[in-house]
Amino acid sequence: MKKWIFSAVIYLLVVIGGYTAYSFYAEDEGATNNHDEHETETEGHAHGEDDEKATGEDGEHGGHGEHDDSESASEVKTELVTENRAITVSLEDQDGNPMDELDVNHEKLMHLIVISENLESFHHLHPEKKDPGVFEVQADLGEGMYQAFVDIKPTNLEYKVEPKSLMIGEHEGHEDDGEHKDDHAHLEAETNWTKEQNGYKATLNVESFSMKENVVLSFDLNGAKPENYLGALGHVVVVDEALEQFIHVHPASETEPVFEAHFTKPGMYKLWGEFKLDGKVYAFPFVIEITE
């Protein structure tokens, strides 16, 4: 009998000891798990703070909202035809529908720059709307090949100015469809920085020709006072010698004929500085060489 009671006591002590050890282990494991869970929540909260810091006040990530017009695909198709000294410009959206929702840009809906292939003839025209998506202008162009640049500002569509070939009359060295068969003009480095037209002089001053920064084009009109022309003191149009790149800039100042142009490639360029003097517009040509 005593032996049985002793065995029962020993068994009871073993059960109690095992239960106590298990409780201690489970409590320690739970505390460890709770600690790990707290660290995960803290890390998650810190990640959210980093996201918030990396996001601007407007909700866009830094740099994501920046947009480069020169790289954007054009959503407007332009077609040009010439007949009886008239140039007709047709605008279509990507679905082929007439498009003429344009913002007024320097007092005009459309600026049409036409430059001869030899870079000698320059025309700044302003076609007027004739029909939905159709604009027309009369132009006194001699026979030859030209490149035309339709400069517009669509209200709701992306647009990139691209050169369009125009052939006036029969021009040797080109196919009937206007495709080039010969090389483009080659510009020579400028040596004369003062040009004269009808008694008016314009001197171009440029401190740096490097494409690493905006090139500042400062004009000295030798005492002449430029009048308001298309909402500005003047205009500067720049093309490369291949007539593939097009830049159209306006004064950086409201009181001085100073312009800033951004170039993406080095090379030879021709520019025309347009100024209205005593009621007439003059385009003074210059050749510049842009370096890296």
C-alpha cells in the first residue's frame, strides 16, 4: 500500500514538473514571436514613410512628371500641298479626322516656316483656316525644293514639329514625289557678325556656343527700336544644315532682343533673327557652329 502511494506521488511530481516546463517554454516562444511581429510592423511603417518622402506634394514621384517635347510622339499628322502659289496645310488626328483645335500662339493659330534647300530663302507665313482641319496661305516661292515646318500648339494633343518637303515647279535632282536625290547644303563658319538690310544693321553676340547649356543669342540693332511683332520684340528661327532640326524661340526679356536656344546636337546651324523696324519685318541671317 505504501509502495503504491509513493509511486503515485512520484508520478504526480513528474506531471506537474513537465507542465511547468512546457508553460515556461510556451510563454518564452510567444514573447519571441510578439517581438518579431513588432519589428515587422515597424519596418513596414518605415517603408511607408520612405514612399511618402519619395513622393512629391502633387502625388508624383520625383522626375516622373517631367516631360520632354522633343522626345514625345506627335498625335497630329500634317500634310502640305502646293497649287497656284498657294500652300494648303491639312491637319488630322491619329484616327484620320480633321483636327483644328489649336491654341493661339503669338497671335496666330499657325506659323508656317518655309526654307529653301540651299538655306538662302526664308519665309515666315501664317495660313488661315479655310475648312475643318484645312489652312491655306498664298506664298511667292520660286522654283526649287523647300522644307516646311508647321509650328502649331494643339489644345489637347501632343505635337512635334517635323520637316515636310515641298517642291515648287520642276527641280532637277529630285524625283516627282519630292524625295531627295542629292546632298543638303553645307554651311561655312560665320565670319561676319553684322548684317545689313535696307539700311538697318543687326549684330549678333554669342558668348558660348556649347550645347551643354542654353546658347544666349543677343542682338544689337545699332540704335533701331524693334516694334512688337507677333506679340514679342522679335523671333529667332534656327535649323541645322540638313533641315531636319527646327528651333523657334522668343525673347527671354520683354525689353531687350535677347534669346535663349537649346541645342541637342553639335554641328552647323543657320538662324534668322526677325525684327519689325518702322513697320516692316526683316530677317537677318547668321551661321553658327554649336560645339559639345
